[in-house]
Amino acid sequence: MAKEKVQPQIVDDRFSFANDKVELHDQKLETKSRGYFKDAFIRFTKNKASVVATIIIGIIILFAVIVPLVTPANVQSLMDPYYAKKGPRNTTFYAMGINGTKVDTYTDRTLTYEYAKGIAADFNEEKPVEVLEDSKKSYYQPVVNIEKTEQTMQGRTVSTIYTAAIDKYLSVGFKYIQIEQSKYQVIKDWENEHNLKVLYPLVAENQYSFGVGTDEAANYWYKTNDKCDPVKIVEGEPVLMPFSEKMVLEENYLRDSSGNFVFYKYTGGGSTETAQYKVRVLYYNYYRFMYGREPNYIFGTDSQGYSMIYRLATGVRLSLIVAVLVSLVNFIIGAIYGAIEGYYGGTTDLVMERISDILVEVPFVIVVTLFQLHFAAKVGSFVCLLFAYISTGWIGTASSVRTQFYRFKNQEYVLAARTLGASDRRIMWKHIFPNTLGTLITSSVLVIPGVIFSESMLSYLGIVKLGDATSTSLGTLLSDASQIWTSYPSLMIFPAIIISLLMICFNLFGNGLRDAFNPQLRGSDE
Amino acid sequence: MLKYVLKRLLLMLFTFFVIITICFFMIRLLPREMPQDKNLQAVIQARWDALGYNQPIIVQYGIYLRDIFTRFDFGTSWKISLMKPAAEVMGERILPTVIVNLYSLIFSIPLGIGLGIYAAIKKNKWQDHVISTIVILFVSVPSYVYAFLVQYIFYFKLRWVPTNVMYSLADAGGSYFTGKMFVSMILPILALSFGEIAGLCRFTRAELTETLTQDYMLLARTKGLTKSQATTRHALKNAMVPILPMIISSFIGILGGSMIIEQIFSIPGVGSLYIMSINQLDYDIFMLDSIFYTLIGLTAGIVVDISYGFIDPRIKMGQK
């Protein structure tokens, strides 16, 4: 039954047009429009854990950028073998416990040896040796604190075991070094200018000296027996000195014929300028003379003697650069490969799928190893590692792009675009690809912690060797510490903390992104 | 079903063959090093000539394949243990890897699944939050960091275990199954387990929370089942469909082990053999190790796919 059209018959002039002579437009939206990314951002900020993780990542990145900028150039390249493997120390925070100390057990003999370094540092020509008790006030006294004193029986003799915290920087004590005569003068001038002592008298080599020829010889300035116990000479015979607070060690400095202390020994060289002198320096002050600063290493030093904070910063930087580069390149290759696969389908898809099926099954560690063995010598480890990651890393991205393309390519709006004459390329990138962006970004971010982890693992295992004099990777730091970390825990702790933080934060950040980009979760959190 | 399995197997063999071929050419193209000893050099050179190492690479490949199929000969170790067949060197190292990983799985599977179920049941309560936070920590922190932590705490600080690395075979009485050996394996087992427990727990929780909100759970409750009855009879069964294949793949994965854990605890396993073969450039061992790892990865993939069909009768394999 067809409906009859009812024509309104309005003749009444009480009616008039409501909007006569007014052009009508759509009203402007009062509220701000929300795009896909804006929406995702709002959802992301609601996830507290992810926000905190993002902030921590930001801080770590800032750390990696700022530390190399503020570290003076002479510290960046400074590798001091005597100050290697030391703990955190900073003179400003010295009282707060960042004092480079290490707690160990000591006997009478070894504790005296540590105290003696402080005593010798207070040397002056009028009073060469002070009472042990007085040396505790010395700035250069390595013994910071004696925590425990225990008596133990060893056989029939009672021996005392001290648990003491020793400043390992000051504990380096004195060293013999070779310098040129001109430098000797420079040090002398520097001493006067800063009112600090660098040069100390040489030690005699006689029946009372210990460790002659070893690196520690400069520290045995007091008379000892052949077991390194301190002795005093009574009527020409050495008598053992028991350890006490009041003890006064007997000095064994070298003197010339007129009885004065000897500060240098000529060891060779012709003219006055090039003449070589052997001198005995207090290493702490020699360091100050050399680098114009006290040895302040807030995170300690690494296994070779580089500043740990600088090495950490460069390590984080390198690891992040590798990770971000890999993630970016995988993103691009994966997107193109997956788009072609998914869009064209058919034989193209089948062939390309088979190729990626085979590539994905090659164990990653074998890929890295083969790349390293073949190309590391030619293009360097870093490039090799990047290529190894990229050669198989894009497959995951490609397959997720492919799935999305299969989902969207038969939708009506794609058909509409094709009817309007859009080219394949335009349909792929303008119409279908934006749908895959959310998942793609999430998976690209989640690649970063994976790369950081596997890089550190490969460096640790020694398959990849990334470290050199100017930079290092976190894995290399861990691998350097792996044999010795039980004696020097700080070498392991700092890189391990940073790497764990990075992993946790990137995972949280990635999870937050995934939740934010996944519209299925929309509304569920409210 | 059978057709699908056969098709998968054939594809797997093809992939395996291609990867092995690529690996073979990549490895054989590397320059070989001679030892310092002059007498040994002559002996090795003679062996290499006899084995055809100086012939064109394509001929070498033919010889390699022929030896594998006819004599199960995967080449010879030239560095790690001189002149010993590679298969034998490898064979000795499978057992320690498998034992350590097996212990770790026995320990971590019940714990991981149990914690996951508990967290799912207590969803959004404090127990769930605690477990989820710990799981995120343990999934993210690299396994070698736990390895150092357990070494430091249980050996260097508390002295609960007598050693921080695994005993060698001679130290522990000539067998991998002695009590002494087991004690020395506790630390690596712990280090391996943390990640496994956390991963399983997260997966179980996610799957179970999904099944718990399904409609059939509501039906089960309305027909009069208690919450625990409904959970064990319906939700758990359904949640296990993706969990079981994951466990199966872990069991295959134990053959491969973890290189870094083996290195840290000096376990004489497959992973440390791989590292040794790279460091000493023992190419035949390296090749065999590559074959081994590839095979494990491929087998795990295919077994998981097929197991879905057996575990869940609703899934018809090979259908689009």
C-alpha cells in the first residue's frame, strides 16, 4: 500500500519562517576535538606506574646526556691504575659515608702498615715521626674507623683481629715515580703555592727495609724485621714493637753524608732538563698536582681506573643509541615488508612469508656470532651488532603489520578510495597504515628493553666487544667486573642497578602504551 | 589433522635445511687457524686433506651431509678437545644442561601456576597487586642480575651453600646425580627459576582472569556450583589451553639452556660449549651447536602448534 504524500496547506499568515534570510552553518564545536593520539595520551597519563616509569627513563636519559657534558675532558680520558676498582668517594659528602672505604679485617702488622701511611704523610724535617695516636687527625690517614676488635687464639699465641674501615684512596699511600728534573721544579713550585706536600724523602735500603723493588716499597718507611713487623733498635739489636696507640715507629729514611733527608735520586739522563729523578710522592697529592682536583669519584672507579659515573653515562648512551636505532630501522623495514605482504596477498605474500619464516627460525645468537666473525674486523663491532639485530628483528613488526592489512584492506572505505582512483601506494600508507600505528609504536618501544638486555648479555658473554677507551657499554662494564666483583661489589652494583632500572621502566612504559593504544580498554578503567 | 602435521613437518625440514646450509657456508668460509706445535700441524693438515677440507666448498658441503647421514659424523673438534668427534664432545654436555633446567622447571612450574591462579582469584585485591608488582620486577630484571644476587646473598653473605659455582664432575663423585652435586646446583636453579616463575605467573593470571569473566562461568554459578567448584571445573580447564603448550615448549627449551647462567655458574653445558667454541674458533663444534639450537627452536614451535590440537578438541588444525 503506497503512502499518500500529504502536502501541508499553510495559508495562515500567522506563520512565518523561523530562519528567514539567515544563512545556516554547522555550529562550531564548543569542546576541543580529541584525536587518536590525544586520546591515547590521556589514557596513558592515567596509568601511574607508566608515568613514573617514563619520568625515570627521562632522568636516566638526562644522566646519560649531562654527565659527559659536565665531566672535564681530562677526567673523561683519565685512567689511573692506582685508583682502579675503588669505591665511591667524594670529599663533600665524606662524612655521610661516601668516603671510599672498604671494611676488612686487619692484624697488628697490617693495621700498623695502614696507620704508618698517615704518619708518614705528616712528615716534616724537624719532627719526622709522630705518635700513632696523633696521626689519626691527619687528613691523609687512611684508617677511618675501627669497628671491632677481637682476640683470637692461634695455637698458643693470642692475636688481635681488627675490623677496620680503610679509605682505599688514601691507602694507596706513597709511590716511587720517575720524573724529569724540570718537572721536579714544577712540583716544588706547586707545593709552595698550594701549601701541600707531594715530595717526601726517599727510604733507605738496608736490613730494616721491606719490600724493596716492589710497588709497595715506598710505604715501608719504618724499620721492620723480615716479617714486616715494626721494630726499634735497642743497642744495635732489632726489638719487636707491640701495637699500641702510643707507639712511635722508627723511621728509616735515606740521609746524605751530612745527615739531611734525601728527596730525589739521579737515575740517568744528560742535561739538566732531561735528567731523570726517582722521587717518592704521596700519591693522593700527586694526583691533585696532576689533575688539579682531589680524587672525587661519586660512583667509584671501574676495573681499569676510569671514572665509573662517566663510564656508566657513556654505557647508557651507547645501549640506548643501539636500542633506538634498531627499533627505528625495524619499524621502517617491518612496516614496508608487512604492508606489501598484506596488501597484495596471494603469491607475493606466500613467497615473502616463507622467507621471513626461515629467517625468524635462525637463533639470534648464531646470527650475531656469524656477523661478528665475518665482519667485525672490517666494519667494527658496533655496526656488526646493528646489522645482526636488524637482519632478523623486523620480522615481528612485519607480521603484525601484515595481519592489520589483512583486516582492513577489504573495508568499504578502502574500496571507496580505490573507486575514486587512489593509487596502491596512497591506499596503503594514507588509508590502511594509520590503523596499524598504535600496535606498531607499542611493539617498537618494547623492542628497546629487549635490545638493551640482549646487548648486555652478548657483551657479558664476550661474543660482542663494544668497549674502548672513550666509551663502553653496560654489558662490557658487567663483564669486566664479572671475575672480581666479589671483592669490589661497587663495580657490579652500579651497572646492574642502571640496567635493571632501564629494563623495568621500559617494560612499564611499553605496557602503558599498549593499554593506551588499545581502544578495547577504553572506559574499563572508569 | 595428519595432513596438517605432515605439512608442518615438511616445512620444518625445509627451513632447517636452508638454515643449516647458510650456517655451513658462513662457517666454512672463515679462515682456519693452525696450532703452534709443528708436529701437530702436520697431523692436522693430513687429517684436513683426508676429510676434504681443502676442496671446493660445495664439495665440502656434500661430504659433510654424507658423513652425517651415513656415519652420524658431525665433524671433529680441533681445539676444545683435540681430534674428538664433535658429536661426542656435544653429547657429554647435554646432561648437565638438562638436569639443571629440569630441576628448575620442576620447582618453578607449580609455583608459577599456583601464584598466577591465586592472583587471578584475588584480582584487584592487595594480594594481586603485590604479586603483580613482584612479577613485573622479576620479568624485567635480567637473569644475570639474579644470578649475582643469589651468589652474593646465599654464598658470600649467608654461607648457606658450600660453593658459588657448580662442582666439576670429579669433585662431586663422578656423577651428576649425587647429593653433593645437587647442593652445588641450587644457586643456578634458583637463578633460572625466578624468571620462569614470574613469566608463568603473569601468563596464568592473564588467561585465568579472562576465562573467569566468560559467560559460561556465570552459567556455572547459576546452576548452583560454588565459586571454587566453578573455577576448578570450568575456568581452570579452559585457561590451561594456552598454558600447557607454553609448558611443553619450556620442556623442549631446557635442552638449549641459558648461556649466561651456564657461564656465571660454570655449568659444563651446551651453552658454555657454544661460548668456548666461539672464543677458541672451534668451527665444527660451533656448527654442531648451531644445528642443535636451530633444531630445538624449530621442534618447540611445531610441537606447540600441534599440541593445541590435542589439548583442545575445539581447535581444528590446519583450517582457515
